[in-house]
Amino acid sequence: MTSIFTGKLADKYGPFNVVRLGFLIMGIMSVLMSLSNSIFLLYLLSFISGIAAGFVESSINQIILELYPNSQGTMITILHAFFGFGATFGPSIATFLIYKANSWRIGYLLFGSLLFLVAISQFSVKVRQKNETMSSISSKNNFDYSLLLLLSFGIFLELIVELGTNSWLPTFLSKTNRTSYIEAGVVLSIFWGAFSLSRLMSGKIADKYGFEKTLAIFSFVGMLAGVMALFTSGFILNAVIWALIGFSIAPTYPIIMAIAYQKFTSSAGATIGKIVFLGYISTLLIAPVFGTIDNLFGSIYATLLIPLSSLGLTILFLKLKKIDERNILA
């Protein structure tokens, strides 16, 4: 949530400087967490680490988009594919380490040490600062707040599908007797596998056919798959359907970052920080909303949020495509 503030630092001091500072702080906090003997200290260190993660989140996208101006869709989705790989393998690696060491501290200590070393090594790398042109300076006076809100809403809806699936899918599948609980966990892993695979592949499609058009098509497919998920039983069918949902939603977040960079080049860090802040408000609501709807109306109605969010994304990207076409004509 602090990305709304840290994004401005990227514009002032350079995104790479902000990213490596974020990595350094996260590494130190993780090592300190491994040494902590107080739950309240763990809360404090986690909070500071989250602020540092905001440094990274608001700046790392900008770095990739500046480095690869002719293949932004491809490279930004590959970057986020590695986020997916970390989410897929990280918990299993941490669990294995905890089991072998018989201590929860080992995961924090090892991760923090590695991240600290990576951050220190990055400080020896020299990067060239982006020059701000007169045209980009003048564009600050014509900041498009409506576009900012649309892109933020896109992140909001994307996270409902992504994190809603992560927190809700095993409960939905097992509670409605569509799969066993163990099978539901496997389906969730398949969802994330397809999610990561999509981010490796979808960027080239977006570069070729356009960001907004690609995302509109992917979101529409995700909406159809989400509707089918409401009526699907059995492990195999659910694995296929939820893999399709994961594949369809995966490119949304990184491509929105690319759109934001293209539209707000002169203040990319601050703008991406605002989009992340506004979009991530949904993370405070997702799990409670799914659970509340389930308690009040039933599991089907809670799961309906996923295809409805994909439908909202389809409409949003079609609108963005029309706006982009009007601007080109103008």
C-alpha cells in the first residue's frame, strides 16, 4: 500500500536505486525476523519489509520497460512469470528447510542472507539515468486521472480473480464435493502453473496484436471459463477449467504496468505506485468478501465473483482500446 509514496522516489532517484534499496531492506528485515523472540517485533519487521516490497513493486516494472522499449509486453510478462515461480516453489522449499532444521527461523535466515548478498552486489552496477525531455515535462500538466482510475480498477479486478482463486478455490471445490481436498490443492497448483506459463508466452502475443486487444480477448476467455467452473465436477475437468482461468488472467497485471508506463512516461514511478496502491485495496477485501458471500448466499454466488471480475476486465480493456484508437486518430 505504501507504493503510492515510494513510486515518487523512483522518478527522483532512479528506479534501479530504489529497487536495490528495497531488496537490501527486505534482506536485513528477514535476517532480523529469524533472530526475533517477540511476536510484536515480527509484526514490526514484517511491516517494514512490506514497505521495502513497495519500493520494489513500484520500480522494478519501470526498469524492465525502460530496458526493452521494443518488446515491453514480452519482457514485462517474463519478469512477472518469475514472481509466479517464486509463489509456486517458495512455500515448498521453505517447508522442506523447516522440516530438516526443525525450526521456522531457517527460512527467514537463508532468504534474508541471499537477498542481502544480491542487494549488495547490485550496488556495484552502474546504470544510466533516463533524461527527461521537454515534451515529457509539459505532459505533467495534462495528467489523465480517468485513465489512472481505469488502470487501477483493472488491477483491482485482476487481484480478485488471482488472489480470490488462491484463497477460495480449495474451499469451494471440497465444500461442494467437486473434488477431494487433496485434489483441490492440486488444482490450485495447476492454476498457478498455467498462470506462470501464460506469463512466459502471452507477452509476445501482446506485442504483436496490441496490449488492450490481447487483454480483452484473454479476459473474455477467462469469463467463459469462470462460468463453466460453476457447473463443473470432477478432478480432471476442474483442473482444465481452472488452468484456463489462470492462463487467461496472468498477463493482466504486467501488461497494465506496460500501458501505464507508455501513457505516463514522465512520471512512471509515481503513477505505477498510485495504480498499485489503488488496485491493492482489493487485497484487504478479497478473502472476507468471498467468505461473507458464501455464508449469506452460498458457495456458487461467492465463486461468481471470478467470472464477473473477468467480464469487468473485458469491458474495461475494450474501452481502453477505443480510447487508444481515438487518440491515434487525433
